[in-house]
Amino acid sequence: MPIYEYQCEQCAEVTEAIQKFSDAPLSDCPACGQPALQKLLSAPAFRLKGGGWYETDFKGSSKKNLSSSDNHCPAKDSKSSCGGCPATSD
């Protein structure tokens, strides 16, 4: 479940709430009790980076970390093209 941030327009208190996507937004401030909460737009608390995105997809295979395979085209090893790039024959 996502964590949402709210700020009260009356007392400027910032609060966080864990809510489902289907839950209605909060309206009452927990600090002053006024119905003046506004949902804030904030950055997510995680970053998706690195080359290990597909490592777990091939647990039973000897292929590891295909995302960092320096753009290797399987068609380069054969005489046909893959459709996305021209095959190169040396």
C-alpha cells in the first residue's frame, strides 16, 4: 500500500497515511481537527536502478543479467536478422 502525504491548510501540519488506492482521501487534520487536509504530490521512496532487473527471471538458466549484455544481438551470430537491427556478417 502506498504512503500518502497530506498538509493541513489551517495549521500547516504535514502528516503521512498508509492507504489503499481505493480509499477516499483524508480530510480531517489529526493535529487541529479541521477538515482542511490537502494531498501532497511527492516523489516515491524507492529508486529502480542498476543492471539486475532480469537476473531473477532466469534462475534455472545459465544466462545472467541480460540487461547488461552490451546490446548483443543474437542475429549477429547467424545469417538472419532479428527484425530490430540488421544482421552483420563478418
